[in-house]
Amino acid sequence: FPALPGPIIGLNLSPINLGTTKTAGFDVTLNAAAPPNEWGVLRAGLQGSYVTRYETQINGVQFVSMLGRAVNGAPIPRWRSTLTLDWSRGPWGATLAQVYSRGYTDQQPGADGAPRQVSALSTWDLQLRSTAIAGWRWAVGVQNLFNSDPPASNQERTPQAGYNPQIASPLGRTFYLRGTREFE
């Protein structure tokens, strides 16, 4: 190739993001509190996201919906939320929380070749806390209180098998203790 200025010594094959993503939806936050009384204060809250549109260009040209589907990439559940019920009285408190993610169509079809649905995910967490000792904040809790398994998934995008780590955790019931000391 006499017209080239020299030999080819390298080739840059770095991926280039030429696609666009279009998304729309609603974020919801609702909070309520009962009037304080002798047994304490009770609060409830809901935080969630409802996605109405999530389209992306896989090939940089054609838009593909990812909403509720794991077929072309990580699934985007239509609804995800956290519901909390909280009690506090003086230096003591407790919180019960539900974390929810709506189901979606799996990456791979079922054994019959039909699209496979991944179940919704719902886990409950419980925490007890105290500031009874001056300068200290203590919390003891349980994540995944009812020891729920992640919903079964037939995805191949990650090395994990049997579930989708982009949506769920394989950890069962997990206990924790946390202490925080504040210095003046």
C-alpha cells in the first residue's frame, strides 16, 4: 500500500455510545404522621417510581422498549417502591419497610419457547433503634425479614445464575448491628 504514510501499528476498537435513551414517568412521595400521644409518634411513607416510557437505541438507530422487559438489556420494572411504617417515642424507635419491584419479561424464553415472566419482588425489613445513651446511636435490624428468595430468572448478562442481580439480591435473612458515636 504505497499511498499509506506507514504500517498500521494499532487499531482503536473502543465502544462508542451513539444511541439515545428516552424515558418518562412519575416519582411518588407520600408521607403521613399521626398526632403525638403517650405511646409515641406513628408515621407512614411511600416512595416510588412509575415508569411510563423507557426506550433506548441498542444499535444507535432503532428504538427498543426496555420497560418491563429484559430481552434487550437490563430490565426496567414499571413500578418500584418502598413503603415504611415508623414508630418513635423519646430515644426509641422502630421501622418496618417493604421494598417492592414489579415483575418483568425475562431475557430468555421458557422451555416451551414462550416469553417467560419473572415474578414481582417484595421483601420486608425491620429495624429497632435507640439514642438512649448520650452521644450514641444504636440500630439493630433484619433485612429480608421473611427470608424471601429472589425471583427466578433465566438471564445470561451477568455471571450469576438463577436470578437477576440487577433487580434482586440472593442474600436471605440478614441481621445487622450498627453503633455510631458522636464526638463534640
